[in-house]
Amino acid sequence: MHRVAVVGDRDSVLGFRALGVKVFTALEAMETRQIVDKLAKENYGIIFITEQLAKLIPETIERYNNEITPAVILIPSNQGSLNIGLDRINKNVEKAVGSNIL
């Protein structure tokens, strides 16, 4: 059975703990990369990561985009959205459908 995790700054991800989601805090690129790679090896099926941290590790995010698991999903932090996650969704929909329907 796959597990779900959230990676981000403390203020952005603390609320997920109440939902039973495993929470990991990070502030720097190297720390974030290590956490995401560790979670992928530990059979996590979904990894939510704040857009601010994902922006620091684009090569790691791209590497997991080509894998079936884990699904790496970008979410806004408490500082707001950078629209990176929404842009990824739009690109995937356009690739699947042939045009942007969103």
C-alpha cells in the first residue's frame, strides 16, 4: 500500500498532519532533494511539495514526472501560488487532449 507525504516549509505543511498525512519540512534545495528521493525509495505513492521548494529542484521533479510512482504534485505554500502546479496541469491536459481545454 502506498503512503502520502507533504514536503514544504513548516507553516505551509503543518495542517496536513491533522489529516494523517506524513509531513516533512525543508528549507533548502539539497535537503528537499534528499527528502523527495528518500520518500520515493520508501514506497510513497503521492508526494505533495510546495511550489517554492519545487522551484529549487526542477531536475528532481522532472525525473519523477517520467515515473509511474511516486506522483509528485505541486501545491501552493502559505506565501501564495507561483502557478507552477497549474502550468503543469495545463501542459499535461494539452498533451493528453491535443489542445488546452482548461
